[in-house]
Amino acid sequence: MSAPIDYRHVPMPEAAAEKELLELLEALSRQGILRFLTALIGALPDAGLIVARGLNSQESRHAVQNIVTLLRTLGHVPAQDFSRFMEAVSVATQGVERETETPHDGISDPPGITGVYRLLQDDALWRALGPLLGGLKTFGESLAQGAPSKAPPPREPLL
């Protein structure tokens, strides 16, 4: 037989809990979240009706299908590849931010005809652009094949 467990409940001091609750309410109020939630709850029947009508359109169904397809696709990507991809997106975004934040001083002017010719001869650039161009080509070919079949309409309207 096992021995009984000696457990003693130590209640949290009420003053600390009240202080935390007051800090939470103050932060929600400062950010305007309480005002938003109050207005949303007051308009809940109307807001629900607007959302339901918005979801009952062909465009909304296509958007939901696209989101589901994206999530399924992302679910098949191994975690290490996804983290590498997100790191690359982050680095690229930071590079774009640096380029747009610094004023142009004339040094980074367009390369001209000879500079463009050198860029066209850059093998590393073409190796990097090759998969992107191949994906765009496949995307264009699938668009050229015609519109996909329409999703069947719902059996009954949402409203």
C-alpha cells in the first residue's frame, strides 16, 4: 500500500491577486481593449450577422480554401526547413529596411548598361533566381490551363 500524500494548500495572498487584477485592468484600459470589447459585446448580434453574411460568399469560401491549402502545405514542411525559411525572410526584410532607411547618396545609382551586362553574366545570381523563375513559370502554366472548377455551392445558406 502507498503512503498518504502530505499536501498543504498555501493560498495566495489576496492583496497580491487584487494588485495583479488591477494592473491587468489598467493595462487593458490604456490600450483601449476594454472599450473595444465593450463595444463588441454590445454589437454582438449585429456583428455576428455581418460576419455570417460575409462568410456566405463565393470569395470568402475561396479565401478559406486558400488558407486551408496554405496550412496543409506548411504542415508538410519539416521544422528545420521552415525555420531556415523564416530566418531567410527575416534577414531579407531587415535588408530591405536598411535599404529604405538610408538616404541614397549617389553611390548606389543604377548600374548602367555595363553593370546590367555584368549582372546578366553572374552565375551565382542565375543559380539563385533559377528556382524562383521555374516556380513562376509553373505558376503561369497552371493559370493558362484555365480556371479551376468552382466549388459546389452550400446546400443551404448560412442565414
